[in-house]
Amino acid sequence: MRLRVLKSKIHRATVTGADLDYEGSITIDQDLMDATGLVPYEKVLVVDLQNGNRLETYTIPGEPGQGEIGIMGAAAHLVQTGDLVIIMAFADLKPKELADFQPKIVKVDQNNRLVKK
């Protein structure tokens, strides 16, 4: 048996742009991807805190240090620039792997910079 658990989370990121005329994905500042262990083209769930919309897409790394969170393609209909979102990725683990597992969760400020704990 395998259990699906939270692997990575970026909490309360601010959407910096939404582009309907792009093939589709979410662009995430490379620094945030590194901090959470997200990899290019990884499937993520995005939850919009303003309107409750939920969407699945895949990650594209953005320029490090720019704070970019860009929603691309059809998902741009569901999320607006300035909305706060939670970005989550999940992993399938065996029960014995859970004892040593901790998800990588980061909180960001209004500029999508890491908030130190």
C-alpha cells in the first residue's frame, strides 16, 4: 500500500501575473522551488484563497529572486493577479517511509520572499 501525502507547500504566495495566451503551467521563482523541493514539470495543486478555485498544473522555474508566481493558460481564468494562493505537491509513500518523512513547507511575504521561521 502507498499513501499520498503532502510533499511540498508554498503558503500564501501572491500571484504576480496571469497569461491566458500561454500553453499552460505555473511559473514559480526558482528560489521557492529549491526551498520546497519542487522540480520542473512537477504536478501541483493550486488553491486560490480569494475565490476558492482549485486547479492542477505543472511547474516551470522562474528567475531566482524575482518572486514570480505566474498562472498561465486556461488557469488564468480562475486566478487573478494579486490573489493569494497555496501551491502544493504530493508524493506517494509506503507506510514505513512516513516515520522519517517531513514535507517542505515555506511561507512567503507579500513579495514572495521566504519568511524565516
